Amino acid sequence: MTEPTTALDARFSDADAHPTAWADTERVLAEAQLFWITTVRADGRPHSTPLVAVWLDGALHFSTGAEEQKSVNLRTNPNVILTTGCNRWESGLDVVVEGVAERVTGGDRLARLAEAWRGKWDGQWQFEADSDVFRHEDGEALVFAVRPSKVLAFGKGTFSHTSHRF
């Protein structure tokens, strides 16, 4: 993954704010336990739901059942937004990732992702990699990767609005 172009948007930042470094933004993506994904239904209405995701190899990865609403939405519009952060006003960093969700297949790649899921949540998420899906005790899940086109980082306390563009 190439380093993004990073810029502070002074219109939405405190006068003494500095842009959030990509390394700090990436750390939030790697450590977050919960994200919210927003997809668009075929009729144009948004759909948002929480999910777990793994940051690996410059992309956010998530899984979903083939008939879940987000999966249905992705069939007609692969553009997504994934958000994470905290609900505190005076501290923390909120991050918004914009990109296109693409299916992940291939046993080796899925096996590596399944291992990342197990490691991130101390084994609470158990997936077995097949050639094109994750298998788990309740069935199977499709896996998607979102390579960011733009990432926004919103610092709090000293408020900053940083854009990382790829």
C-alpha cells in the first residue's frame, strides 16, 4: 500500500490543530473491535449496521452472509463507508473509510484472514477458510475487502479534520 496524501481541512479544525498522521489513523483501523458499514439499497436508501472487520494488507476486510442486507446491496452498488471511533467528545479519533467492497476468494488468502480474525478477538471469531467463503458453526460467510480511496480522521479535544487520499 502506498502512503496517502494527507491534508488538514482548516475549515473544520481548531486553529492550533495538526493533521492526524497516517500511522495514527492506521493504528485505529487495526485496533478497532467494531465498525459500522453503510451500503446503499437498490432503491437508493442507505443501510447501516455494525460489524467486525480486520485491517490487513492495506484493506479493511469484513464478512457477511450471502442474503444479509449488506450483501444484497453490494450486488448492485459496491461503494461503502466503514466508520469506527468512540462516542466521546473531548478525546479519541473517529475514522471514516470510503471505498469499493470487492469479494475475497482463494483458500490461502481466506486462511490468512481467518487467522487474523482469531488473533484479533482472542479466538472469539472462528472461521475456517474454504476456496471462496468462510465456514463457521452457523453456515458460511462471504468475505469482502475495502481498499480505501479516502480516509477521514476526526481528532477530538483539539478538533481536527484530516483527509488521507490514495
